Amino acid sequence: MTATILSQPEVPATDVVFLDSIQFTTTIGSDCWRRPKPQPVLTSVYLYLQSSFLDACGTSDDVKDSVHYGHLAKAVSAIVGERERTKKPYAGVHALIQDVTQAAFELAGESAVAVRVVIDLPKQILLASGFSVDVTTPRAKADPAFTPASICVKDLVLPVLIGVNPPERLTRQRVVTNITFYERPCTISESSSISQPQTSEVDYTTIVQLLYEWINSTSYLTLEKLVLELVCACFRMTSPQVDAVTVRCEKPNAISFAHVSGVQMTRRREQVNLTSETE
């Protein structure tokens, strides 16, 4: 993957304070069964600080000279707890990211150059091991709605009729698929037409279900053909809000003495032909 494809904002090499996988349960839109029910959430927060900011703490050995990640964890937990207490569930993942990003900037103050928030919903997608949304917000933009987002469907198991060998033409085999959708940021003109930017989120749960149903009617000789067709299908099933897609497919049973064999492609929307239906 090249920097010209990925649309995440560049963050300068700097000091970082982070929390990996804060665990809690809350309601974010609908769960995998289309119910507005609480589900497990893993939240990771990365504070990109001014260059050499942590030298003071590294010299004094006093946590007061740093950004206290314990306080950050409590702030995130308090935000989610307040939502649950007042029975105001999150409409979608972006709303949670916006709250966490704001809390991180408030805690770090002027020392924060950018804040990265990764929300992982491990139970959101049936047949996949995880679903995550990753947003890095520079201080200059302040609002995550105006920054790009990458959405990853992890280890989706697809039953595919694929391969050139005669036995492979007789039955479907597991193809482990990872898909990353790159959403472009909301523009100021777009935000003026809606009350809350990014609230009309792409329904990735439905998209994955449609991909699964579609794959059952297909057959391929090569992974290259499968991956390119999946890329095109992803664009057809999403709005122009999705600017680029990466699809990675692995065949665990193709090579006896290799863990997996696979193919990965990344394409921008304008690079693919969407005028004809997927064969």
C-alpha cells in the first residue's frame, strides 16, 4: 500500500502516550443481529504530543510532567458511562470517536499535535473476527468528522469456488478476507447540510452480508480475479464517501508447507470500472 492511496493525515514523528484496548460495553447503533443492544467495545487512544514533550517526565521521573494515561482512561470510561446512565446510545461509531477525541484533546491541552482513536467492535460482523474504525484527527482540524477514516473488516471467512486444480473445482474452500474501506472526510459544505457530520454512516454490516450472498453465486480460477471483483463490488455497494478500498484474500489450504497464500489489492474509486455488473 502506498501513501498516495491511503488518505489518513500524516502525523509527524513525535512523542506518544497511548492506551491500547480499553474494554467496556455500550450500545452503538445496531448489533450484528440488528438489535439496539449493548456490545463489547475496545477503544485505543494515541496522543501525539509535541516533539520532546516527554523529556521533562523522562528527566524528573514525575508523572505530573506527562499526560496521565490513567486520567485518560477514566475520562473515556466516564463518557461512555454517562451515555449509558442517561440512556442516550451512540448512533454510530463516529459519534463515540468524536467524544473520545474531544476528551483526549482537553486532557492533553496544547501539548497534543493530534489524536488517533481506534474503535474495535469484535462482535459487530458475523463470520468476521473483528470490525474497527480508525480516525486520526490533527489539532488544526479538531473535529473527526473533517478527517479521513479507515474501516477494517477482519478475517471474514468466505466460501469460494476457486482454483485451477481439478479437486478445487468440486467444492468451495475457505478464503480468509480482510477488507479496509477508506472514507474521505466530510467537507464544510456537506457539514452545513446535515446537523451532525458523519452521522449517516455507511452500513458495513449490510455490505458484508451482501458480499457473502454474492460470493455464493460466483466461481474463480485465481485469487487475483476474486480480489479485483471484490474491490469492484465494495465500490458498487458503497457511496462516494468510500474513496478507496484494500482487499486481501488468503487461501489457508492452497500450499501444504505455507501458512497461507494470498493476494492484496488497493484501488481508488476512479481506478476501477463500475459501469458493468460483476460477472
